[in-house]
Amino acid sequence: MWLRYVSGSWQETLPLTRAELFGDGVFETLHIYKGRILFASDHLRRLHQATLAIGLELPLRLESLFEQVEQVASSFLHARAKVILYRAGEGTYLPPTPWAEISLKVSSLSLTSFPFNNPQRLVKFPVPFLVDTPWSPYKTLSALGYVQASAYAQLHRCDDAIILSKEGFLAETSRANVFFWDGKVLHTPALRSGCIAGILRHHILRIARSEGIHVEEGLYPFSLLCSAEEVFTTNVIQGITPILGVHGEKQSFRTGNNTIAAFLARKLSEQLQV
């Protein structure tokens, strides 16, 4: 029997899901733009790889799931859709079944500057915690570190927080991948830093290379980012977000229309026809 403490008394409630008990699941956050899922094939591929990584089996084809998501979101001009797949049953740490339950949330999205977002400020989260695992490239429900990093950013009146790997290398932010430009090379942390294999990260790497921009993926100290000319972050909801600076650091980064970030945003916009 499960009980929940409500208004001074214990009330019987439904059993918790494995999503709540163990974070035993994965999710995708989808950008619905004019009735279609942006980067749908990439999201499908990543979600399929994620289910393989944690041993989940779905009651329907992912293609059918995404078609149903678009149907549900068809009444929204712009929307954020969150698809959550979590293991069925309750059990203990030992998984009781490979079968997944599916939950979906769709909410209206206000777009003012997509795919080139307004500049933001970052702060470095002081606890390095990301590690490279078979499931680290995917969005799992075990997200306590990201929650703490996001709260830390708010505490310091910043928009987002930089997260480091356990070894102290630059990895990502609480909600986005990171890029920095040193005047010659566009850098982004390698997946072995423990960062998520972001959908927009993948597209920006492809666009940059196709435009003749020298791109490197590697393991970088935080200090290298702080000495960069430009820094920007990427995710499918906000697009490309220029970074003004990092809390506590003296370096300010270039922003505006004559930057690598702005150039890549224009190329992305052309491809998306937005």
C-alpha cells in the first residue's frame, strides 16, 4: 500500500511508477513548428538508440508514436512536446519487464527569435559530475544533476549553468550543448565528456563543416572556453543562443549579427525555412 502525505494526513494513493521510483526511462523534447516535428528523423533515431541502451521495448512503432504526437499537437501553432518512455511495473532495482509505458505532454511555445535566440549569461556549476556511459548520450529520467545545476544558475541570476565532467572537462549546460570559437576553430565537447548527443549539436556540426569552418570535438578545460572569442549553446527549443559571458569571469564574448553563431543561425534558418 502506498500512502501520500496531504494536508496533514496520510491518504492511500496509486503505486508510483518506475519513472518516479528509479528514473528508469528516457525522454525526448520535441519542437513542434507549424504542425510538424523539427528534426523528426533525428529524434526518432536517438530515441530508438536510447531504448536499446537501457533495454526498453515499446508497444508501438516509434514512427507511429511520432505521428500521434503531431496529431495531438496539431491545434498548436508552436509547441513543446515531451515524450517519456519508462519501464512498466514497480519492482525493485531489478527490472520486472522490458516493456515501456508512454506519457506525453504538449504545451504551447512562444517563439520570439528562433532559431537565433537572445544572448544569455552562464555560471559554472561547482560540482563536476558527468561521466561517459552507454546511456549518457541520451536524455534519461535520472536528471538530478541537471536540476541542481539549473537551480544554481537561478541562484546566481544567470540563465544557465555550465556542467563539467567528473574529470573537470567542459561538457554541456543544464539544457544545451556548448560551442566556442577561438578565432580559427569552432570547438565543442566530445561525447566522451558525458554530454548529451544533442540533435541541434549534430546539425550545427554538419552545417559548419559544409561551410568550410574548421570544427573540432575534444576534451577541454573550462579555462579554454573563458578565453574564447565567441561562445554559444544549442538546443532544439531555443535554437542557437549567444553567450555574453560567464559569471565571475572577466572575459566578454562577441555577440550580434557579425558572428559565427549568427552565420550558423542564418544557414540553419535557410534549411528549416523558418
